[in-house]
Amino acid sequence: MKVIIVGGVAGGASCAARLRRLDEKAEILMVERGPYVSYANCGLPYHVGGSIEKESSLLVATEQTFREQFAIDCRTRCEVVGISSKEKTVQVKNHATGEVTTERYDKLVLSPGAAPIRPPLPGIDLPGIFSVRTVPDARSIREWLDRGAADGCGMNSYTGFQTVTKPNRAVVVGGGFIGLEMVENLVHRGLEVTLVEKLNQVMPPLDPEMARLVERYMVKHGVRLELNDGVAGFQQSADGSLEVLTSSGKKHPACIVILAIGVRAETALAKMAGLEIGQRGGIRVDEQMRTSNPDIFAVGDAVEVKDFVTGQWALIPLAGPANRQGRIAADVIAGRNSRFRGTQGTSICQIFEAAIAQTGASEKLLTQLGDKDFEKIYLYPNSHAGYYPGAKMLAIKVLFRKSDGRLLGAQVLGEDGVPKRIDSFAMAIQMGCTIYDLEESELCYAPPYGSAKDPVNFAGMVAADVLRGDMPLCHWNSVGNGFLLDVRNPPELAVESVPGAVNIPLPALRARLGELPRDREILVICRSAQRAYYATRILLQNGFKVRNISGGMLSRSMLMAN
Amino acid sequence: MKVIIVGGVAGGASCAARLRRLDEKAEILMVERGPYVSYANCGLPYHVGGSIEKESSLLVATEQTFREQFAIDCRTRCEVVGISSKEKTVQVKNHATGEVTTERYDKLVLSPGAAPIRPPLPGIDLPGIFSVRTVPDARSIREWLDRGAADGCGMNSYTGFQTVTKPNRAVVVGGGFIGLEMVENLVHRGLEVTLVEKLNQVMPPLDPEMARLVERYMVKHGVRLELNDGVAGFQQSADGSLEVLTSSGKKHPACIVILAIGVRAETALAKMAGLEIGQRGGIRVDEQMRTSNPDIFAVGDAVEVKDFVTGQWALIPLAGPANRQGRIAADVIAGRNSRFRGTQGTSICQIFEAAIAQTGASEKLLTQLGDKDFEKIYLYPNSHAGYYPGAKMLAIKVLFRKSDGRLLGAQVLGEDGVPKRIDSFAMAIQMGCTIYDLEESELCYAPPYGSAKDPVNFAGMVAADVLRGDMPLCHWNSVGNGFLLDVRNPPELAVESVPGAVNIPLPALRARLGELPRDREILVICRSAQRAYYATRILLQNGFKVRNISGGMLSRSMLMAN
């Protein structure tokens, strides 16, 4: 059996190595267009920023590894330029020699990835405009940043013998994962960075009010945020520096521009082979990673996958799923019955001292799908016991099904303990947890690491209070003409208060029930909604109509920034 | 309805607050023997060590909070000294006045906790010997450490105007959680610390080979470890300093002794009320925290709970379960149908720069129970992508059922990323995950936080390789007379090698199969068992009888230290 694998990075490399483990006899040819296989593309922004110093650190496994350890015919700088699915052959062009050879396959695996989008805008090909996909891309960016730049662009730095002018202004176009990682890393290198994003938020998979928190970290670190403004073109000024022109007519000067608008599944080969393409533009595969042609498999960023929370097809260009898919394709080719379970879009991104992470469905997505059977809560617990030094506030949004309590999604931001919580939520979603299960979870606790009630438990308890009817909930965008009751203490109100809200501190509430209306719905406010919950319980049991405003003043500041 | 709650810390305080939320009208009396309610007993060692500077930080909620926010009659320094379950009354003694009053209850909740064991050894009452249970305990220890100690015991420190001699030698008796936390905090304060432990390992819930790693951190930080040696008594030397005498006849000088031998469920009141006591010496309760008397509930460290992994009754003195039990008792008293699901013993402990964590069953426990339907694996993955700075090796042991792959337990030690992994395992065990589920988990990955194959996925993959028969496994303690094949590279062998093992580096293996015996079982070794896995696959498919030694050289160093 001869298997040809097109693309030697995450999905392709995982497939090749797994297939060899399962089948010592198979003839395996792995063809990679670029100069490297199995490199750490997720590390590229950090190599540009300098946290990962050496380029060689990014090379997880080399051509030699594949040849020697796995007996795989691994060819870099070789590109599959043609497919005949009828004859089961591919044309492989060797970029070093220009030679094109024909290779026969029994099974073909496509792992071409997704290419950074480069819209055909005026000036898009000017020098100094980069994408971030490959090791050579990162190298070019580093070289551009390290070398003296054009006049009018840069800061002088005395390096001993000569004055070198280095680029000092960057524009990053696109506020997704790669865009944000590049922003952070360029700031880390000392550049002034402007982030231009067409949408009204960074990090599109997040809900916008959570994105607000990410944006605050950007602004705190001096990043100029230009939301709601697309790029219209690029031009070179007289002194050689770049200008980024936006739809709104602004001009942003730049010594370097990073394009991180998004990626597009590479489907040229798939189309050439007549394979089915999905509605989202990715290669359509079944649970076993088989395309519409039973001898051709596809994995990684080029394929559409099922989001198992929403049941929708999605393009989710993440490394974890790509690797899993590669192994599953290998299993199936080797005669096993493995199946890809779909994806839940778990992701995390470092934002300077903070991390933002997400798993499952967002409110935005559920709303788009017309789903109305969900509720959301906001909470702001400490990352670990508040009495132990270093505790940081986490901002958590949790989505769950109203009808049965099933956990649908979570978004977590904070400076400590984010991975711990998002992975608990991720495992919970995978296993079909309800919020009632989260209440009972036994997670690790010692003062430096958590709380006796972990934030994940706390999320379950708050959500369960809502579904059990113990705490009717409302949100800042639906307060209507409710009677606003603020149960905080007067010094807190002096800092920030809600116009029109009546203040009765929680300890005084039982004695002052007579001051509250019985004919209007009372909406209770405190800092984080905890004391408001206690107040809600008192009022409910005294016959008032009452709801707690989720997340209190803390969520107000997120939502009001919208 | 009048509810009396005996004990105002974790379980009792949770019960009281929850009950008030559910029932505005109930009369709630919470009686606490000590001066404080709802204090952070988990923080006491860190207050002694100074990381938590102020005693007031430990007081999570005060008597006043309970009175004002929760309208609870909260009485500190009051002790329940008698129960008549027939008359449904308790005798409450006010330690301030000496007065004893009788209080009637409809429902009674016992949350007396567990008391540090103080065996009746010679000299046990000498000054300078402390337990760590309450805020006053911590205060006494701090005062003892801060004040000038007896002659012959201490280091001189010049504090400006006078020379103060402070204690400089401590003996901690008992290597469980509190013992280890006290060791760390005393080292942090600059004391020379000796840890005396009767068993052959610290941290008894761990398997001994994992405890070895904890012990290495102790030794690295200068702690004198005295395992397999119990305390026989204490004496005061002529200069006033203490000596700890051990069963083996050793004498350890000490300026302060911390007793952390373990705790004993406080059952005096329960016995007085004629309640059923379990075989392990804790109060027996049902899933609703009801004792053998339907009007009396019990929660927290004093009760026996079901370990839901093994189905055994256990005493698990942890804060998380205590709080959950308190809330459940309140629910049931308020007429709800809540049930405690049991415990899985999830715990974590800081060991200087490392953390050790555990969830589910240990090998030791399974073996004690005569369970043979389990397998174990060891793995040593990086805490995050190896190419990103700061990655640290994790040591992970995972236990799973051979017959169906169900995850039974996990132990994780490392200097980074431990809470993230143990909580994923904990959630997985709660939800009845198999190791096949772990393979497919979608956990968060970005270079600073994880890997595309997270250690949790990796654990699932290794275990699944075993159960699918792709990688027959053996362990260092059962190599028997197998043929040892080391597939590492020669420079690695120069550092450490296994006597009698034949070396064929992995890349040369396919060409040198002729050198291997076909009539003996081949046991493959490498550093962490990954290359050995590749070798195992090659050999299996070439008709050899072969097994991989789990965890390779890294687990050998743990197991050989046993």
C-alpha cells in the first residue's frame, strides 16, 4: 500500500507518524511545499517577539527524523501540482530542480492547511507587508525589524559603532488570534502598534462584552485600537515608509504591516480532484476524515468540521483538532474504525499579563442560529483563595441550556488560573455536563491554587440558582423600567453608582422592606451579584417580584462599553 | 422551625448561610466553640510562614456578618456540651460566662470537624509543641517563633537595639498535607526543619514512587527527612530546648515541634446522641447528610463519606466536600431533595516551587481492595509547548480499568501546569470518562499554556495504546528475565544506563532486527517511553514478543528509589 500525504505540518505530520506506527510495511510519501516539516506554527509570533529566541526551537521534527525514525519518504520544497483521482496519481513538482514527477497512490491524504487572506487591495504587494504562516515568514519579519528601515520611520539606537534606525511603528490588520499575538509580540519588541479591525470587536469567536476586556489590556499597553474600520489600501510615502489607508479615510503610518485578516482553507487540490467542498469553503469530510472520494482523506485547517455543541459545520483552524484528525485518517487507512468526534473550539490566547480562553458556543453564535433555549451568567471570582497573596479576579461568562441545564459554552479572562478553569469547562462540555454537575465537581484546592468553591463550582451554583428559580435573573440590556435596588454600602456607591437606583445596604434590607414597591419588579444590584443574590432571596421570600442583575456593577462596565 | 448548627467553620457556616437563603423564617442558631467562625483553616500554615501576613485575612466572615447579612444567631466561644435527642435539646455552655443554657431544636446539624491527634506520649505537653487547627493555634506558633527562645536554641539576629535569639530548629511530626505545608512554611521562615514520619513515605494518599518526587523537593530545600520512624516522646534538655525521641532511638533537637500526625473525627456529641458511627470512626450519614437520627444531620471532617471511585467509606477531611455537604444538609432541611454524590479525594499541595496533586484512586488503595482490573502508566510530558520558554516536566501517573478503560485515578507533580491537569482528570473521573475520551479531549492550547497534544490527551493516548494492544506494557518491578533493549542514543547511556541492556538506537533498529532474540520477550527502554513505543511498534509488527517499560528511565529513577 502506498500512501501520499500532502502537507507535512500539524495534520499531515501526525498522520504520517501514526500511519507508520500502525503499518510498518506501508510505503509513505510526505510532500511539503515549504522548507520545513512539523514546525511549530503556533510559536511564530513568539519567535518574532523574541521570547522564542532560536528559529531552530520551532522545528519540532525534521525531514531527517521522519526518514530515520519513521522510514517515511519525506520531501520538502516539493509541491503537489496535479491530481488525477481516476488514475490515482499526483504530480509532484520539486521546487529545487523544477522537475515534475508522477506518483501513484492507493490512499491520498490532503493536509494543505489554510492560507492567510491577502485581499487584492491597492499597494498590497509593497515591501514591509507580511503575513505570518511559515518559518520563512517569521524570518522575513525579524529581518525587516532588525535591519535599518527607510528614512522617516524608526527610532535611532546607538549600537556601539553606528547608529541604526529600526522600525518603530507597526500596524496589525485583523484582531483574531494571530493578530493579537503579533500585537503583543511587537509591543514586546518596543514598537508602537496600531490594531485595525473591521469588526466591532477583537477576537471574533468571543462575545463582544468579553472582547471589551481584551481590548482594555491592549489599550493599557499602549496599543492604538481602530475597531469598525477596514483596510482600504496601502501606500508608500515619499520617505519610503508605509501608510495604511482605512475605509473611514484614516491614514496610519507604519514601518511594518502585519496582515492577520484570517485564513482561507486551501482547496485548490481538492477541487482539482473533484472533491465536495462545504458551504463554508472547506473540504467536506465524514467522521473518518474521508472526502467524497473514498481513497482521498483530508485533515487540518482545510476541512470543515462539525461543532458538536451546535451541530453546525465550521472552519476551526486549531492545532489540537488538526493533529487528532491526522491520527484518525491514519487509523482509518490502516483499517481501524476511529472517528473524529467534532470540535468544541477550545482556545486560549495570551494577552500581555492576561489570558483569554473559550470553549463551546458563544452567545453570538447561539443567537445567530436562532437558539433561544439558553441563559447566560457573568461571574467574577478570585483565581484562588482571596486570603492568599496573588489572587486575581477572573471574568467568566457561562452559557447553558434553559431546558435541561446542559453546559453550552464558557469564556474566561484573567491574569491567573485561566487554563485550569477553561479546561474544566472543556472537559465538562465534552462529557455532556450540566450546570448541576459543575456544582458538585471536586476540583483541586489549596490556597495558592483555588478555593473551596472553585470558580467552576461557583458558575454551576449561580446557573443552578437561576434554573431552580431561586434567583430570577436579568441582564443590563433588559432592565426595562424595573425598580433598581442597589444593596452595596454607601462608600462603594461613591465610586460608581447607577442613576436612579435606590440604595439599601444588604444588612439593613430586612428592616427596610417597607420602602420597596410591591407593584413593580425590583432589580437588584451589587458589585458582583453575590450580595444581590442574598437580597433576591430575602425579597422573593417576602413576596416581592425580583430579579438579580447578572454580574452586578462588574458586568455593567463590560456591557456599557459596548 | 429552629435549626441548631454545631460548629461554625467550613461545613457549619456553609450550612447556616445556605439555610437562610432557602428559608427566611427559620430560626438558626450557630454555635462555635472557638473565638472565630468561617475562618480559612487551609491558610493557617501560610500565616505561620508569613505569606499571609495578617491574621485578619484569615477571617472570611465574622460573627457580625452572620448576624447582619444572614440574621443568624451566631455565638462564638460557646460549646454544645450535651444532647438529648429524645427531647430534641442541646446544652450550650458559654465559655465567657460559664453559663449553660438549654436550647430546643427541630433539626440539629453537627459540624464539629476533626481534631489533631495528640498521642499520650511522654512529654507531649511540654511548651513548644503545637498543633495547627485554629487561628489561636497559628497565633501561638507565630508568637513562639517571634519571641526570644530558650538558651541553646536559636540564632542571634540584631534588630536595631537588641539581640533577639529566635528559634532556628523545628521538627514536624507527620508528612501529610498539613505537615508538608508546615515544613515549607517553616523553611520559608528560615528554620532548619526535620520531618519525622512513621510511614515509608510522605503524603500517604499518594503512591510511594510519586511521594519520592515530593521527598526530593524536601531534601533539595534542606529538610532532613526521617521516614520509617515514629515519635516515641519529647523531652526538655538542660538548656530548655526540646528533643524529639523516635522509635528507632534517635534524638532530634528542636526549638519548636509541630504535631501533624493526622486528625480524628470529633464524635463525642454524636455518640452522646446515640448516632451510628462508621467503621472508620466517623459519623455515618446517608446521601442527604442525615445521621441515624432523622432530625440530626452531620457534615464535614467528622463524617464518613463514600469514595465514589472505589465505593468505600472514607474519612476525607477536605474543605470542598465539607462546604458541599453543608449546603446539602441545608437543602434537605429546607425540604429539597439534594444528594451528596460522594468524594473522589481531589487534592493539591504546594511543595516549594512544585505542586503535587491527586484525584481518584491510588494504586495503593486499589491493591488494598484486592482490585486487579486496573493498569497504570507513567508519563513525563512538558507543562506546555517545549519550544516556548519556561516549560517544565510533569510527572504523571494514571490508573485506569483494564476491562473498560474507565479512568480511576491520577497523580501529577510538577513546577508548572499541575492544577490545569488535575482538574481535567478530576472532571473526567466525575463524569465517568474512559481513557478513550481523554484521547479526544479538546483542551486549551497556546504555546505558553499547553501543547497541541495536552498531557491529558497524551495520558489517554498512552493508556489507549495499552488497552488496544498496540503497546504491551511492563513495569520496572516486573521486568523478570526479559531481554532489555535500550533504544536511546549512546550519549544518553553515558549519563545513566541499565546493567545488561543492549543498546540499539531507534533510527538503527529496522536495520538491526537480526540482533534481537525471537525466543525471549524484549523489554524496551528509552528516556520517557516514547521512542520505546515507536520501537515496540516496529518489533511487534516484525513478529517479536515485546513490551514497553512504562515511563522509561524517568520512572526507573522513581521506582528504584523505593
